[in-house]
Amino acid sequence: MKALIQFAFLILFLSSTTVMAQFGNRYGRQQRGRTAIPQAQTPPKEPEAKTADQVVDEQMPKISENLELDPFEEAVVRSTLVKYVQKRMELQILKLEPEKMREEYEKLAKLQDEEIKAGLPEDKFKAYMELQKNRFKTKKKKKKKKSKS
């Protein structure tokens, strides 16, 4: 009888260790930052390339606000910018020699400026050139404080 009880406890002990091994973190056991299933390393996703329309759409509010364009002038500037941004993107895809690439960029810049000059009044074109010179960084206008009277 005593041997039977000892045998039952031995079976119970061995089965409990098997159960604890299968369920891992249960029954007071702690794992040290490891999971039973190995995790695959995923490389970080590269940001998607923007289209010419998206690039121009990001800059148009700044341009429109600073130059105070009416809807027609805004459409002219936007269509011209989209056209030339697309051409610049195509040049980047071609991966020309640096000297040749610079020459092509300069030609595109001249053509773009000529088209915008034809579509805008002289004062707005000068303001556009100044904005382009500053790389479309706008100066924040200071608000005048109202004096308490």
C-alpha cells in the first residue's frame, strides 16, 4: 500500500512538471523576456515616395497666403509647379552625371520661372521669386497688441 502511494505521488509530480513546462509562465514560473514562439525581425518600412501633386499641395498654401493669389493665379502657379516637379522627379530616376543633372535642373528652373512670370502680375512674380529665394520659408507676421484704453 505504501509503495502504491509513493508511486502515485511520483506520477503526480512528473505530470505536474510536464504541465508546467507546456504552459510556461503559469504556476508561478516567470520567463525572462522570452516567448515560446520566436519573433521574426521586420525591417523598418521605407516611406513612400510622394507624387508631384502631393509635393506641390504641401507648398501651395504657403505660396497662396504670401502672394495673396486669386483662384485663377493659384491654378496657373499650381499647374506649372506640378509640371516641373514631375520633370525633376523623372530626372532623378534617370540618375544622370552630376554635371549634366545640374544643367538640366537649371534649364527647368528657367522654364518654370518664365511660365510663372507669364501667368502672374509683375509684383506677385517678384514676391514669388523672393519666396523661392528663401526656399518657401515664410516669416511669421507679428500681431499688434491692442492697448487697453
